[in-house]
Amino acid sequence: MAQDSDQSAQTRLHRTERVLVFMIAAIVLLSIASFVARMVGQVTGVDDWTAGAWPVVSVLPLIGLPVAMLLIIGYVVTSAVRRSRGSHGPSLHGDTAHGGTTR
């Protein structure tokens, strides 16, 4: 029974990491695509960058890439916490090392 809860906790942590990786990939790819679209627009001779979708295309990399960087930092922290908990063993939270007593 305890093994099932350990496996579900590991699955939950792996799922969190997987979601972070997919979010990072989606944001970076969308930012790069909008950056390339902006360059293609420049080459094709777009004169009015304030009309249509061009304002969003122009600003998306400025917002998306820093958000992706924050998500990368979050992924590194999440991964480090998971590895740290894995190396300490499953009884880290149930022991009496912090001065508490078991009942």
C-alpha cells in the first residue's frame, strides 16, 4: 500500500516536470516563430507595424522568452528537489529527526 503512494508521488513529480518542459518548448517555439515572421515581414516590405497582428507578433518574443527562462529555472528547481528527495529515501518526512515524536 505504501509503495502505491510512493509511485503516485513520483508520477506526480515527473508529470510536473513534463508539463514544465512542454510549456517551455511551446513558448520558445512560438517566440521564435513570431521572430521569424517579423523578419519575413521586414523583408517583404511591411510598412505599417501597428495594424493587424503585427503588434502581437512584435511583442511576443519580448514577453515569451523571459517567461520561458523563468520556467527553465522552475524546472531546474523542481528537478533538484525531486532528486534530493529521492536520494534521502522515503522516510525523510516520517522520522523524528526534527525533534518531533511519533504517536
